[in-house]
Amino acid sequence: MRKSFVLAVAVSLLVCACSKKSDNDNNPGPDPNPGANNNTAALNRLYANLQGKWGFSNIILQARQSAAIKASTKFNRMGGLHIQARAADDKTGYIEFTTDSTFLLEDGEGKYYTGKYSLKDSTTAELKGLGTLTKINFSQNAISFTLSYGANGAKTATVAGTKATPVATDDRTKSLCRLWYLTAEENGKDFIGEETEIYDENGDLIETFILDSLTYRATIYGTYVVEQYSKKVLKQSSVMNWKWHPANSERFLYWDSNYDQHVGEVLIRSFKDNVLKLSDYYDPVESPDEHDDFTLKSVY
């Protein structure tokens, strides 16, 4: 069975109601923990300032990943993914905050963490499943904070980051940048309900599971995440980069920073009524005519 990399990388039916909001649209507001001393204006200000992707260096967390396997574009087309280890001298990472209160974090070793965040006060945010950010401070295009994590927050990391530049802020980017789920239409039927394999960095099989849902997220800051779920449990994630094709406005490129030799290409065939139809050319150089067609529906 032929499987492309982009959408053959993740799974789980996140069934949510669709709305017309993009990742760049205004959210109704932060998700604070209400209390007697809740300062709404300060929370709204923190929420707005957090939005974006913040790059940092030399931060390595001693914590288990978010039940996700970091996978690269070294894709086994029979149904599995090989993990591509990050280069030893590459210690860069980032944390990104989206308008649906999701955080995405990769540390200096490429370990991936994701979940929901909520605001506690004007300088504090909780990262569900990971830890707490305190002493959050902004200075022009920079952020600093202390991350406490582990048992009772015993482990800490002091982080200083710089905000990334958006890919673009035009309407086509706003339309693309939201959370989507794969339907069983077109080639989606080749993935949903299929046995999927996970391999370690040595190419050894470590787990198999039945993929029952696959979600896809692009952000205006160039992050491209495909997640595979089984029985509502996140089993595997592929975290990549994306940008618009320089010569074709209907296509975008995606690649894994740990495996730069591979660049996939996606044709946007149509976007209408919160339904996105794509053609994924997973090897446009060697196999320019081979592609999979997918129909995605918007989660929000």
C-alpha cells in the first residue's frame, strides 16, 4: 500500500465541531483559572503577547515526551516511520503558543511536548502535562521565563527566546493555518483503520497500532505537525517546517529540519466550507507524478 509521508504520519479521531476560525484569528480569550484576584486585562495582555513561536538554544528537558514519537521524513512506505536523530551539534528548540490554547515545544534534543496551556496570573502559565511557566517577561521581540517541571516542579529550566517571523499573513495562509482531521475520503481510506508501525532510530520496530484518527496543523510561524492517534491516545507525531512554494501559489513545501534532504510538496486543490482537498507529492524530484489525494475537514 502506497503511503505518503505528510499524512501517513499520525492518527486519532479528534471529533470537534468545526468553526470558521483560523490559527491567526482572534480567540475569545485566554483560558485562565478564575479566582477572586483574577485580573482580566492582565491575563488578556499575557495571552496576546504569548502568541507566536519562540526559538531558544541549549535547553534540554529531562521529561518524557507527550506520548509522541518524533519522526522524520525518512518514511517507510509500507506503513512505518523511522526516527531521525537530531544532529549532536544542533541544540536549538522552540515553544509555540496557538490561539486555541495549544502549546508546541521541542527541546534542544528534538523531544516533542504538546498540550493545552492556561493562564494563572499576569506572569504565570500552566502547560498541561508538562509543567508551569513563571516569571514570564517580554522585551520587544524576546521572551524569558522559568519552566518548572517534573515531580512537584523539582526540575527547572531558565529560557530566553526570540520570536520567529511569520510565513505570511495573507488570506491563503490564514485559511490553511488551523487544525484539520483526515477523512476516509479519497486516499484517506488507505490510512484510517490501518495497522501502523513505529520504528526507533536504528530502524527496529518498537510498536504497532491501529490508526483511527489523524490530525494536521499548520501555523503561521511555519510549524507543520501531523499527529496519529489510536483510541484517542496520541501515538506518533511528525513535527516539520513549511513554507509557500516560491513559484506556485497553490502549493507549499514541507521538510524536517533533521532530515533536510527530503522536501515534500503539497498542491491545494480546493478550499471550501471548511473542507480542504490536497494532493501530497511526497517525492516530487524522484517521482513527480506520484501523489496521494486527501480530504481534510476543519476542527475549528
